[in-house]
Amino acid sequence: MTRSLGILIAPSGFKECLSPVQATMSIARGLQRVWPDAELRLAPIPDGGEGFVETLVSLGGGTTRDVRVSGPLGEPVVARIGLFGGIGNQTALIGVSSAAGLSLVPRDRRDPTRTSSRGVGQLMTAALGFGARHIVIGCGDSGVHDAGMGLATELGVRFLDASGRVLGDGGGELARLSQIDVSALDPRLSAVTIEASVNADNVLLGARGVTRRHASQKGATAEQIEALEHAFGGFDRVLRSQLGIDLARMPGSGASGGIGAALIAFAGAKLVPRMQFIARFLDLDALLEGVDIVVTGEGMLDGQSVAGKVPCELARAAAERGIPTIALAGSLGDAVETLRDHGIEAYASILEQPCTLDDALRDAEALLERATERTARMLHVGMLLAKDDRVCDANWRLRTPGLRQKMIEAACV
């Protein structure tokens, strides 16, 4: 009896349009059109960005609470906290994107020198008010770049210039930083354990630091990138001189526009690589057992995806077990071909024709579903050929007499 095809579906979210759960279901529908009898294992993987709280609550059986906080532009937004456990032993989940996400900043107002992470600090304060003893923060899909200054301000930290005046909001203000006052830091922080799920390859400063790698995605111009790198350098110097903390190249310190650094410096947080954190909710070894193919994806795939992004992390784990991985993405960027050296055997964009970004975001669910079906049909043809001894052997070498020569001749016409 022939065994059903085993497929692990494990995408992260598609920024600004699809949560990990939505992406997973879209891929599943596309695959079922080609292989209705396949064994599909569904494992949405929150990368700390959009859908972080909702996905983990669905996996872990927690509850949610909505909280009204300040968004990245200072306007009120409703964010969500996930809660696990009972009173006195409560864990709170917080997603940076729900209070300071890029999707909360209209494209014509994206200026990372001015956006603030205050809302994330307000969520932490709310979690403390709910009696949380353990707070977990998912860092991803942020629309802010202030080194966590806004977050820390909400926890009682004061950032001062040389005249003793409190700095305004936004990473650009850090250029005036002279002193950090932690005397009014919320005392409840000392009684809780705080962790942050981060991309450990994201550091605060340098050529591969968060500003040079990610600030442009949030709307920064070339001039603003240089100004923000300088401002973050000043923040790092003050931290070292006043608090004795050196975070410049600490793994994860650049997470979410530098929020990782603030969480370490002011909340005593431990930064956890995101796949290590996700392993608490998903048994990757069990999910990969007996699987023939892995299908993953996210909003953008490019050469930087090898540095801690979910598709590559998952593909490496699958490759160790001899399982091929296919990745689908909203768009493909520079050096995407390097992903083949990191476990991703094939990749494709879900776009069908030139379109506006607004149209792509609006139709992302349907585009992903149809792209999955197209990819599966191509793969199905290859599988049929692999079974046909007249065409291929197990190593995909052409065997039909004269066919290789005819193909070469046709290609030269």
C-alpha cells in the first residue's frame, strides 16, 4: 500500500497582511487541490511579529486581554496581551508589532527618527498590573527605531540631554542624549522574569547592525540612516559609561529597532533566539518525523534571510534530516539564490503579475493559495517523471535513448 505524501506546512507571517495561521491555512488549501490525500502537518511559526500572541495562545491554550496603548505615532491603538497560568503564576505574552508594528505607520508617515516604542512599555506595565510573574516579548515587524527609549520611559527611565531636559520621542532624539536616570524604574520589574524572542543575528551597531540593515524598511533615508547610527552610538556610550553595560554587538540587541537593548539594560531581560523559544510550543523533531517535504514562507526572501529568519532556520533543520524545503514569499530580493546553500531547495514569489503594493497586501491570502497550487502542480509533474523509467532514474539522469541529444540540439536552434 502506497503511503500518503507527508508535508509540513510551517510559514511565519507575511508582514502587514497575513499572520502565521492565515499563511498556514492558505498554503494548506493550495496543497489540497493537488494532493487531497496528503498528510498535512500544520505548524504556524510566529517570528515575534504580527500574530505572535494570537498564534501562541492558540497553540498553548491561553486567553487574551485587549489593552489601549499609544501607537508608534502617538495615536491610540488596541493591542493584545496573551495570558497563561493562574493568579500568582501567570505568564504574559506581548508582541511588539501589536503596539509598535510597521503596519500601524501609514507609508506616507514612516519616519523612524520620530516613531516611539512607548506602547510596548505600556503593555509591559499592563502585564505587571495583571499580576504576571513572567513576561515574554516577541520582537518582530516593528515600525519603530528608538533603541527602546519609549518603552523604557514608560517603565520609569528618564533620558536627558546635557541641560537635564527630557528627550522627546524617536530615535533621532538620542543624538542629544547625555544622561540616563533609572532612579524611578518600576520596582515591580525586579520581581518578574522577562524574556524576549529575538533574531539573535540582529545587533545594535555596526555594518551589520539594525540601523544599516533594517532602518530603510521603516522609511529611513540614507541621511537618516547615518544620523540614527550616530545616535545609537551615543546611546551605547552612555550605557557603557553610566551603567557599565556594553550592548553594541550583543546578539539580539538590535531586535525591533533596538528594543532588545533596552530590555536587557532596563528590564533585566534574557534574549532567546526565536526558534529556541518556539521549540517550547512546537516539537520540531516530531513534526519532521516521516515528512517528505517542508513548505515554509514569509513576506520577503533575500540574502539576509539566512541570518536568523524562520524559513532558513527551519530549512536547515529539515536538511539535516534529508528533507527538502520549498519557500514561498511575497517578494524576492537581492542574493535570494544564496538560500539554496542553507537548506531551501526551491523558492518562488506569490505574485502573478506586476501590481501595486496595496493590491498585493489586499490579495495576499488568495495569491499565496494559488502560488502554492502552482508550485505543487510543478512538483507533481516532477514526481511523475521520477516514477517513469523511460525518462529518469532515481538520480534524475535522462535515460531515453537520444533524448538528451535532441534536447541539446533543440536548445541550440
